[in-house]
Amino acid sequence: MKGLFYKKMFVFKMIPVLLCMALQSGIIMAQVSFNWPHKKELFGLLQAPGDSIYIQDRGALEELFGSTCTKSGVRYYSAAKSSELFQISIKTKVFSPSVHVMQLTDTVYTISHGKKKIDSIQHKNWIDSTFAYGIHGGIPKEEFSTFIILRGFVKVQIPKSAYADLYNIHLCENNKAPEAYITSDNKYLYIYMHGGEGKNAYAVKFIFDNEKYLTRIINTHHCLKDFDFIDGFGECE
């Protein structure tokens, strides 16, 4: 019993130490309320369990301003409070079906009275052997053409796979423009974007460190298709 008591005391003493280490590193662990009804759904969208450290309320972060945008492009030329310069260029282009392999629908047949008949059409939404976000059985209108980030004068490495399956991105319309934030230690950069419409709508949060793309969180929740859900709060009306 005495050994168990000392173990418990050690755990309680370590909690403030671990919290202090997290604060000093600029990482706040997932700020999701224990009672939030959509917690399990959000965590199910993470590419890896450890990505929960990137679930943060953007309202508590430093937002980057100084963006200009058009229907096909958004550019940031913004200095953070630390004086670090951020240059971001995101552009889209008209989707070109000829350079993609598409399997958007699948026809299900039945045999009735010896004749083959169409039973239903299933939406697969596959482009280049990958599920495509932002469509629902139809050909996308736009796809990414450029995604460039400079921190100071260092180019952040972004693989095409980070955004190649995202279509019909909103850049400057319907109050769904991209938003960019940095953590308190300037280590992590978060870029939020909207895409699609109606049933195929989604929101995405890209996470970068000083040198490269790390991961992303894609929200396709049926009634919380916004940035709040990605940040771990919000309720369905």
C-alpha cells in the first residue's frame, strides 16, 4: 500500500511538469471537451492518433493577415508578430479530365425475366485511384495548380499528395476564404480551407512546421462542415 501511495504522489507531481513542458514547446494538447458529443467523430478523421496535438482553437492563435484573392488564387504576404515573413500562394485551375483516371460512379445491375436491368447508380468518387473530396458523382470544376509557402526565404516542402485529392476549393467566395494561423512559438502554421457544396462540402486544415508539410485534418461531417469542428467544438442545429 505504501508503494502504491508513492506512485500516485509521483504521478500527481509529474502532471504540472509535463504541462509546463508542453507549454514551453508551444504545443497544447487536444483542446476537446470531454463531454463534446462529436469527439469520437473528430478523432476518427485524424490520419494518426498523434495528430490530436494539432486540434487547437484558432481563436487563441495568431492569425496571418495581408491576403489578396481572386476566384482562382489567394496570396499572403504577411509578417507575424515575431517579424517572420510568410508568403503563401495557392492557386486553382480548371479540371482537365484527359490527364486523370476517373471512376466516379458504378452501375449495379439485376437480372429480371432473363434480362439485365440497371438497379442503381453508386457514387464512387474515385480520381487517380484515390477518393476525391468535393464531388458527388460528377466531374470537378477546379483542382489545385499551385501550393507554395515561404517562411522567410525558405520554401516549405509540400508533396502533391497533400492536396491532389481535394477539388472545388473555395478561395474568395461565399465567406469561405482560406484562413492562416501560427502557434505561439511560430513553429506550426495552420491553413484552413473550404471546398465543395451541399452533400460534397468539406473543410480541411493543413499543418506545416518550419520546413515541411506534416499532416491534414479533413472534415466531412454531415452538419458541421466548418472550421469549428476541426478545432474541436460546435453543435448541430
